[in-house]
Amino acid sequence: MPARQREKKSFLQAAKWTMPQLQDPFYAGLGQAVRIGTELLAALIVGGGLGWVIDTYVLETTPWGLVIGLMLGAGAGVRNAYRMAQRWPK
């Protein structure tokens, strides 16, 4: 293994072991909330983007493709949020 790769590997291992693990439930819950919010936003962006592409380049049915894409994205985001919330420890 080249010296550069060994240095990188040892640096990554040192960084991994020196990172403190937070046990505070507030921060754990905050992390979960941020993750759910991010997934909801991403689902809306993807659904709206696909609807816009269908409207603009495929069917030319403005604005119905965008509306349907946003609704499907919102539904997918809520479904992902629900599934994630089911995995939370009680």
C-alpha cells in the first residue's frame, strides 16, 4: 500500500475514534427531525421536478403534470416520514 494511502487511512481511523458520541436525547431527536424535514423537502423537489419535466417536454399539459408531481412527492415524503417515525425507540 503506498505511503499516501496509509496516511489517509490512519487519519480517517484517528478521526473516527476521536469523535465524541452524543448521548443527549435532545440532540438525537433534533437529528431525527432534521432528517425527516430533509426527506420531505427532497420528495417535494423530486416530484415537482419530474412533473415539470413531463409538462414541459413530454405531454405539454401545463400545469397538471407539476400539480400531480407535487402531490405524488408530498405523498412519498409523508410515507417516508411515517416509516421513519415507526423505527424510533419508544
